[in-house]
Amino acid sequence: MVDKKQNMQDSAIGRVPPQATDVEKAVLGALMLEMDAIHRISDVIDTSSFYDGRHQIIFDAIKKISSDKKPIDLISVTQELKNRNKLDGVGGPLYVTQLTSRVASAAHIEFHARIIAQKFIQRELIRISSEIQHDSYDDAMDMDDLLSDARGKLNDVDNLVSCANSGQTSQVVAAEALQELERDCKATQLGISPGLPTGLSDLDRALGGWRKTNLIILAARPGIGKSSLALHFAVVAAMNGHWVNFYGLEMKNHDYFRIILSGMTGIPRTDIRDGRLTEEDWKKVHEATAKLERLPIIWNDHAGITVNQIRSNTIRNKRAGRCELVIIDYLQLVKPTDKKAIREQQVSEISRTLKETALGEDLPIIALSQLNRDVEKRADKEPNTADLRESGALEQDADVILFLWEDDKLRLKVGKNRRGKKGPIDFWANEEKVLFGDSEPYDQAFADMPPAYDFNEIPSEDTPF
């Protein structure tokens, strides 16, 4: 009665797969003894969780009766199986009756259901590892496709485990909310942002800083300065002692570094780009570099990186204590997992995965994004959420959307904010858009902010990237 594909895999392995058929019988019997018992285990197991094919059929019938809001008992289950012409296939009325005779009540059904779930997860991991091994022997498989497929399969199993969480009581949620509120109040009393600092006071007031679990979209047309602003956010967070993972997919790492140098030294960006430096300029560069090279920032300019690779890197770095903020420049350059999907679906997958990562790893993620060209054709250059390029999913998934544009000067506004107010942000930027602050002048933006991390204490071979 077990699936043929499963039988083939089991015989190939030569070992009996993890199973608990007696426990499966006990759970099915308990479900037919107490009508509401299914609601106690519906978030723990499903039809595919059962090893015995007969039990899958019976459980599926029980689910159908429950969805029809009919009482679940021996008679209704037997009748449902008969209506499906599957009663004889599971062993007839006698087998169904024997299931109820094995248990006295549904008192321990949750415990038994978790045993079934554990055996199912074990079998899934065995199946997936066999498929990964088979694909790994295929020389025609592209390396990125192989890794992406493996990550996707393991993520599916991880999601199965996550779905088994039955939730929290109001008491637990209230306690966690009060603890977070107390931390925010202490931060406010100390005059600091509850979240990671942005370096712009007006933006900190609007957002409360970069808050954990938030997906932030920073959107602008090309050449407006969104990469430079993102670098400003990265440096400010790092100089306050927070680990930043910066994915620069538009330029090489050293190009981003030159932009930061221009902002910190006051040397024109074009002079740093072309190497037109005086002796005094070199002195400023060395002083700035001495600060910047000790910042807790991990740079990644790997072209063609996928969203699953970003997710894996984030998880690994977070576990190692080296990721408190992720910045991606920019979202449309992230390689999609499904190369055959239409572009809108690809961008939707990327934004959804980034949001799930922000939630799962409890950290903020800032993703830069392009705006549609139509915004340049309008008399009013101020963008809105409808101008986000390629996918409405960005508007749905993002907790915060920031828009950067230029008319008579460079402007910034909060277009979406789940936790607070929207509206324009008052800030200052220099002419080359490499230096940002609350007001002019801002020449020594980071001069009084010493690096918070001593890299001499960290073995270089431990770098996660």
C-alpha cells in the first residue's frame, strides 16, 4: 500500500525507513472516538505524514468529513470510504473498526501525532538526500541549479517543521510585547533610536530606526544616489557596533569603498575615481581608511547571487554573530531561483524570500529597488508605491518603503510604514550625493564615531563569505 516511489527508494537504501504504524493506528482510532480531536493535531500532521498508504486514505476521509462540518466517528468514516470506493482497499469495515478498539480516548493524541510528524520528517530528509546525491552525479547539472534545488528542498522541510508550531497564548505574547516595549522605552530615555540608527534624525523618528523583522525597500531611479545613501546607512550602523552584510551587485566592493572615502574625506568623488589626489588628499584617505577597515561590515559583490544564497549566508552569519543588518544593492539584480518564470513572479519570489528571512532571523533587511521610467515623464517627479518596478509584491511584502528623488534638490520620503507615520524626511546631502546628514555643514560626519570592533581579535579564516 506504500507509494511505489518510496518503495524504490527504500529498497535502494536497503533499510526500513523511519515509521510508526502502530502510532498511526492509535491516532486514527482516537480521531474517530472524539469529534474535535482533529483540530488538536491538524497543524502537526497531514495526509502525507502517514507511512502506511491505507492510513493516508483513511485520514484523508476524516479530513473531508471535518471540512464538511459533520461528526467524525466510525460510521461516518466507513461511509465516506465507501462513497469513495476505497473501503475495500483499506481492509474493509473490519480494519476500520479495529482502529477504534486500539485506544480508549484521544488524551495523548498530540504526543502521538508528533511522533508521526518526526518519522515523516526523517523520511523526507532521506528522500531529499537521495535525490541530491542522484543529481550530484549528473555532470549536465549546472552548479547554481544544483545548489538552488538542494536549498529549496531543505527549505520545504524546514517549512513543514515551522508549520507544526501551534501558536502562542495571549499571556506569552503579552509578556514578549511588554519586554520589547520596556527595551524601546529605555532606549528612548537614553536618547537613542530603539532600532539600529539610520544616521538621519528625522528618519529615526519616523521609523524608530531599522527595526528587527522589517523588510525595507529604498526605491529610486538610476543615478539619483540610492547606493550612496545605502552606504551611509551601512557605515552608520557599523560605527555603532552593529554587523552589516552588504551585497553590492551593481559595482565591485572597492568601488563602493571609494564612494565612502569621498564622503568621509570631502575629496570630490571624481578625483577619487580618477586618482587625482594631492599629498594632503592622501593623508585624508589614509586616516579615513584606518577607521573604515575596522568596521564590522561583510562585503559581497558576487555577481549572479541567488536569493536563496543570500538567505543561507544571512542565516550562517547570524548564527556566527556577524549579521544584524542586511543591505542589498539592488533587488532586481538578484538572480532568480526559477529562471523560466515570468519576471514579475521572479521578483515576487525574491521579495517574499527576503521578508521570510527578515522574520525568521529577526533582523532588518534593506533592499534597493528601481522605479519605473514613467515617473520621469511626469511633471510631478515625486514617486509613489505604484511606481515600483516589475512587481506589486514589493508593495505588499515591504514593511517600509522609502522613495528618493530629485527636483530642486534631493528628497526622501516614507511612502509606506507599517509601524508609524509616512511623509517627507528632512535631511541634507552634498552635491555629489556621497555625504548625508541632518543639516549642512556635515564635513566630519563620522569623525567623532570610533569603530566599535577590533578585528585583531577575530581569526580571518572564520569569515563566513
